[in-house]
Amino acid sequence: MLSNILKLKLSEIDTSRNKREEIADWLIKNPNYLPQTLNTYFSSNNSLLVKTAYVLEIICERELSLFSEYQNIFFKELPKITNSSALRASAKICEILCREHYLNHSSISLNIDEQKIMIECCFNWLITEQKVACQVPAMTCLSLLGKESNWIHEELKQILIKNIPDKSAGYKARARKVLKEIT
């Protein structure tokens, strides 16, 4: 059950980045509300879902170690997310986690099961009709995940080459960058 104070804080979020950051900072200072926030994120019928998605993404950008405590829950629920705004935030969270694991070599790591879930979700986001804001981070994740499994780069290359002609300028730019990195 969502506490009244958390519900009030989440309902204060509007479209401005400043308000999202303000609530993310409040959650960072009050991490005991993070499990409830995650539950809200994975409640597809919740009116606060999108606002929660925005806040969780900012928390990951600023204080990933807080989020990493609940990483197992995130990956368990990730394949069930269908809301396009929540998918975009999820893709960004995956990208942040991948960058930490593969590029920054921090204490934040991805276990084999989490990697498998991320691979499956990212490929699904690329081959289904998702917004570019979801597909671009998915490309980055797969590019990084492919460092350990060559087959990922081969599959990614085929998908990108096939999709480039019909996609937006943003998709094309990232796809060309990723293709250059993996070939």
C-alpha cells in the first residue's frame, strides 16, 4: 500500500525536469520509500506509473547504489512493463546499469540472469514498434552486452541494418554509431 506522503510527493510531479529532480532528491534522502516507489512503478494500472518512472530514472542517474539494492525486483518485473513512458525509463535504467557494469567497472554489477533478461527485453524493444527513446538505449545496452557474447552483436547488426531505412534520424544516428562500434 502506498503511504499518503509518498502518494502526495509523486502526485506533485509535473512535466518539468526540476520537479522530477526535486522528488528524486527527496526519495534519495528518504530511501525507506523506495520499495513502495518500485511497487508503484510495476503497477500497470496505477495513475502514478509514469511519474514514478521518471523519478526512478533520475535516482539511477544520481544514486545508482540505492537502486541497485532493488535491482533483482526491477529485472523480475522488467519484461511485464508495457507503458511506453515506463519502457523509455526502463531502457534508460538498463543503459545506466550497463554502462556501470561494462565501462565504469563499479561495484554495481549485472548477474547472468539479469543480463539474459536485459538482452531479451532490449531485442524485443528493437523488433517491436517502440518509440526511439526506448530503442536507442536498447542499442547501447546490446552493444555493451555483446562484449561477452558475440552472437548479440551479430543479431544486433542484422536488426539495425534492416531497420535503418525506415526509422527516424535519431535512430539512424545511433544505429550508425553502434554499427561502427561492433563491426
